[in-house]
Amino acid sequence: MVKKVTVGAVVPWPGSTAENKTGSWRTLKPVIHYEKCIRCAICWMYCPEPAILKVDPDKYPAPEGKPAIAKLPAVEIDYDYCKGCGICAEECPVNAIEMVEEVK
Amino acid sequence: MVVMTLEGNEAAAWGARLARPDVIAAYPITPSTHIPERLSEWIADGIMDSEMILTESEHSALSACVGASATGARVFTATASQGLALMHEILHIASGMRLPIVMAIGNRALSAPINIWCDHQDMMSQRDTGWMQFFAESNQEALDLILIAYKVAEDRRVLLPAMVGLDAFTLTHTFEQVDVPEQEEVDRYLPKYRPVHAFLDPERPITQGPLGTPQHYMEFKYAQYEAMNRAKGVIVEAMEEFGRAFGREYAPLVPFSPGGEIVLVTMGSMSGTARVFVRGARQEGESVSHVKVVAFRPFYHSKLAELLAGAKVVAVVERAFSYGSVGPLAQDVAYAMHRYGIKAKLANFIVGLGGRDVTLRDFSEVLETSKRILKGEEDPGVFWLNVAKEEVLKAEEVIWNA
Amino acid sequence: MPEEFEPIAPGHSACAGCGSTQIVRWVLKEAGPNTIVVNATGCLEVFSTTYPYTMWRVPWLHVAFENAAAAASGVEAALKRMGKKAHIIAFGGDGGTADIGFQALSGMVERGHDVLYVMYDNEAYMNTGIQRSSSTPLLAWTTTSPAGKVIPGKQQPKKPVAWIIAAHGAPYVATASIAYLTDLRKKVRTALSIKGPKFIQAIQPCTTGWRFDPSLTVKLARLAVETCYFPLWEMRNGDLRTFRLTYIPKEKKPVEEFLRPQRRFRHVLQNPDLLERIQKWVDENWERMLKLHEAAVNQKL
Ligand SMILES: Cc1ncc(C[n+]2csc(CCOP(=O)(O)OP(=O)(O)O)c2C)c(N)n1
Ligand code: SF4
Ligand code: SF4
Ligand SMILES: [Mg+2]
């Protein structure tokens, strides 16, 4: 392996932990039920990784008959990094996130 | 250049002033207190344009220096003895992060018992922290070595912190004539510090001071080893350039009256006494020489060996000790002799701890003992001079028998 | 999607459910990218910067355990000299702040450096394996304050660090909880609008050290406030007349609700006398703060 060495152990690669896919730690997996999700982004606020992204409103279905919600950014879990802590599921005000057994 | 009558602390303060540090962080301790006092006065009078942080401890003083240096500033601090000991943890961090901090030390004994007078135990106890270490013999040297220290520390081939020691009271509080260089001359010798690896800039967000696992830690330590080795050449360059710019010659090791069978090795202010002694002894026909060690870290082992060629007894006279072993300077001298095949005998003389005067009488005893060693009448080893050994033993015996 | 400033990257090695990154992320989102972070040794520093990786997208400096405030002082002085402006935010754990780093913090505040110091308070030395700190609460189990047969956990109450910093006359001191995000963000905004030393103590539930299910981090940060165990307040210039509770629960919940999910209090929950002692400490503390708040609001101080 080629070692990366810098003078004074400086790390000039901001945000480089993103190379570590901590999703492998997961034993429980959060699954968003988009038909329930009101796009309040509370899960996004509290994910400690953070492993929840705000994405294009059209990328996921919104609850039926709620056009205002459909215009908000959708949330998406980045399973590369989600450690499966369950905070998002716990904090979701409408129980739209379910923790399921991780199958690897 | 202006000639001024300055105590050692003022000379060191002048060195710092001429280097134009951006940030100074300091905490008072005898005998180096006058340095931050003088700098504070200059700043208060608008003569000097630096940020002064008067911290609540030496630990914080050096921590603030690390913070400022990591931001990309030139920094300065001064301390002594207990204060340097309190900085110990951060000394390793400054060198590990390769920050070119320069610090003046008023070399003073360590507690207990508490003692404000001169010896070299404070700097010797920080020998392995990865700092360059220089010892001044005079107030002039204190000033000049601070400028040289910055020049070397900030050199991109080096990037290591440096400390310059000046002996408590003998130098710190004693007035001497000092040539104070002009600011423009110093500016030419020591241009503004431009950080390349260590800065804190939101435009270029880097991380400094990460966790180094076994996978990488040793590479960083090896880098320090290499940088310190390179410093040997850079120090010589910086001293030569200093000589050309200011007309005063410096070298990491300074021989005097070479070619003797007995060679005295010293550091700091007692080197002057040693030379006076050697001059006198030579006139009386003694075969004795002297080497002054200016740069203790890095240590110039091969150069020293050259200066010791032909010696029969090497007498290391020093103001510090490594309990359970021999004096720290003697350890390096021994390595130099072994490594480069100097077959002389090595004797270690411990003198002047806690401010006890180091006099011509001490050097006479060094010489007499060395001569006996030369003749095979005495085993070389460690000799504590000018100590009431009997009284010490008596006191210990009272305890043994209690 | 408009790009939003994300100060930290995923892939760090914090325990699943660790509350410290929530604090850091929201403090820094509020501060924006023109910010320099100084971090004390501790969990946050270790899990975020294993060479050659770093979680941070802002300039970041770690020097040692006890000197984040002193190092930040140096950063501030250097920036001043270099004519640059940026927010300087120091993060320290409860140990690095209330114990070993307390002197450096006191010095930084006394000298008046323009730094926001954020203490992420997980109430023990977590990085070294859950040893008690002065910020560990009364009777809590830690590995050095075990719940023994004779001595049931830590025998001293939580040290009121934020009060002590306020007593320095610091321009702005506040407590915060990630469960009250709007409150936290507002406090950061306020702090950053003030020149001089600012201090925010944010409660940080630690799944590993407090021994609770990682999904409950935010819930516990909320219960700490709802039970009045960790009141949210702010104060300026050490002036009691400016003291304000920024959140008063409509109904004060019994502290047991906060303690119940945490196995560090298991022995307390099995012993009504111990539980009573904690409740008493909470009640007295809360009463005092409420009285002060009311007196301050009614200008009776
Ligand atoms: C001078 C010194 N003493 C002890 C340690 C060991 N140490 C490292 S982190 C730590 C505890 C940190 O506790 P805290 O500040 O509460 O942060 P946390 O890890 O809980 O986030 C200790 C004791 C150290 N690094 N330096
Ligand atoms: S389970 Fe935890 S880590 Fe995974 S997305 Fe939810 S909050 Fe983030
Ligand atoms: S031990 Fe606690 S504070 Fe440390 S990373 Fe884990 S959850 Fe966070
Ligand atoms: Mg802690």
C-alpha cells in the first residue's frame, strides 16, 4: 500500500471520511415509506452521520392529494453511510420510517 | 547597528523584536520575566506591532503559540525551568506539527527544592521533544541566536521549532555591550514568514492535528528525524549568512586552542570561563583544549569527532544530569566518540547545579582529574565537583539507621 | 436542489447514534463556511480525524486535551494580525472543558478573545471509556464511579460550568439541546453576533456512555429539558438581570422519565431513595432558575 504522508500530518483532504462506507456497520436498516412522508426533513436534521440527503421533489412519490408537500425536497437515505441508529425513525413525526432487519 | 548596554533578557527581547513576530504569548517566570515585560512595553508604546497574549499559564502560552503558528503567524515566547516543564506536553505537539516557533529560555534549575538560579536541567529535560536547542554564551549570542533560530526554523527544509537558552542571572540579569542590528538588515536576513503546510484558511480548509494510527505515526516521526538531520546543514548556512550580514561568526561547535591531549567540552556561559582557564593552562604548558557546544539539538556528532581527533581524555563539564546514567551532554559526546572511532577516555564533570558558581577552581579540578585519568591513576566516570559529599552521606545514613 | 453548506462529511467513526455531530453540524451550519474550528482531544476529535481522513470541511485544529481555549486564543490573535476575519469556534467535551481545560477556558474568557466555545456535554470522559467528570450527574454510574454496594455511583452533583463562565462576565453564555434546534440555532446566531468570548453548553446524550438504545439520542436530549434536569437559558455579561430561561416546559416531567432509558441509572431506578435524591437536586436547581428568570423578567433584580 502506498502511504499518504504529509508534512506535519496535515490532512489537506476536507470531508475525506466520505471514503469510508460506514453503512457496513448497520444491523437495522431504515426504510422510508414515501406515501407517508410529509417531507418535514426532521430526519435530515437529526441524522448524526449525516446520511440523509435532500433530493429533487420529483425523485420520490409524495402522499396522495398533498400537492404542497410534493413540491418540497424529498429525503433519501444514503445507505453507504447510514449506521442504522434509528434516530430518524424515532423522530419522524408521522412514523414514515421503519427499521427493518439488514440483509447483507 | 547600535551598541547598547543590555542585560541578557533585554538582548533576547531585542532579538524577538527584530524578528517582528505576529503573536507573542507568554507567562512570567524568573529569570526570563523581563523578556515579556520589555516586549509588553514596546507594544504598549507602539514601537512593536505584535499581538501579545498574556496567558494564565505557560501551558496555555505555548498552546496559544501553536494556535497562532498553525494559523500561519510568526510567534515567539519565553520561559524557564518550571514553566518549560509545564509546556512539556505541547513541546512535542509543536514539533510534531512542524511549527517553526521560537522560544527563549532563561536556563534555571528545576524544583525540588525550588531554586531560581542557573543550570541546564530545564532544557536538557526537553531534549527529546523535537525542538532545536541552542545555548548562548553571551547576551550578544542570545540576540543573534534568536534571529538564526527563526531563519532555520522557518526554512522549508526544516520547519521545526527552536529554543535558545541563556543562563539564569549570569546572562539574563547581567549587563553587557550588545550590537543591536538595524531593523532593515534583519528584515533582509529574515523575510516575512510564509506558511506552506500549516495555515487555517476557510478558502483552503485543512485539518491539523489528526489522530495518527500505527499505520502512519512512524512516518511522521521519521520525517522529524530527517528534518532535524537536514537542519544540521541549514544551521551552518544560516550562521554563515548571519556572519556575512552582521559580521559576527557563529558555528554549531566552537573549538578553542585545539590539539590538546585533554579536551574540555561545555555549553552556555561557563564556556567563557573554560576558555580563560585553557588559555592560562596552556601558558603553563598543559596540553588542554576546549570545545563549546552551541547547537545541542541537532547534535553535530561527526563534527565533534573531528574536533576531538588526537584527544586522550575528553572532559565533559555540564550543568545537568540524567539520574541513574550520566550527564546528557556526555551521552552525546560518548556516542560521537564511539561512532567515529575516537579512542580517548571520557569523563563527565557535574558542576554548577542550582546556581552554584562555576569557577576556574572547578576547571583546575577537571584538569587535575583528567590528568590522573590520562596516567591511568583514576577511572573515568562521573565526578560531581564542589559538593559537600560527606554531609550528604551523613544525612542519608541517619535515614538508613532510623 | 440548491447546494446547502454541509460542514461535516459522513464516514466518520462516531458510535451509531452519537449526539455530538448533531451539535457540531448545526452550530457550523449556523456559522457558515467562513469558520475555523479548534477541537479539544476527546471522542469528537478522535472519531472525526483519523489520518489521512477528516470529516471536517472547515479549517480545523486540534492541539491537546486541556488547551482548546488557549489554542483558539492564539488563532484569534493571529487572524487579527493577519487582517483576516472568520468565526472561531472551539469544541470541547465536558472533561476538556469543565475539568482539565477549565483553567485555559477561564483565561480565554478573562482575556476577552473573540471565540465561541461550545462544550458538548456527554457527562463523562467517553473517549477513554466512560470515566466520571465534574459534569457527570449525581449518582450516575461511570467506570470510575461504579454503582457499588456501598457507594452508589458519583457522589457529587453536576458542576455548573456555564454559571461559572457567566460569572466571568462573559458577553454571552447559554445552554442548549439539540432537541430544541430552533433555540440552539438562535443561540449560536446570537453568540456569533457578539464580539468577545461566548460559551454554549450543549447537552449531548451518549449512547455508549449513558447506555441507551441509539435511536433515543434526540429523545433524551428532549427529556433532559422537559424534566428540567438540563434547563435551557441564556445570560449576557454575567448580569443576572439578563438571565432568561429560553424554554419553560408546560408540564415539568418527573426526572425518572429522563433516567429510565439510561442504564447508567439502573441502580437509581431500583432504589426510591436514590431517585428521590436526584429529583430533589433537579427541583432545587429548577426552582432557583425559575425564580431568577421571573425576577429578571419582572425587573425585580
Ligand atoms: C493531558 C491528558 N490527560 C489525559 C488524556 C486522556 N484523555 C483523552 S480524551 C479524554 C477524555 C475526554 O473526555 P471529554 O472531554 O468529556 O470528551 P469525550 O471523549 O467525552 O467526548 C481523556 C481522559 C489526554 N489525552 N491528555
Ligand atoms: S438510521 Fe441513523 S444513521 Fe441511518 S439514516 Fe437514520 S438517523 Fe441516519
Ligand atoms: S462514546 Fe458517546 S460521545 Fe463518544 S462517539 Fe460514542 S456516542 Fe459519541
Ligand atoms: Mg465527555
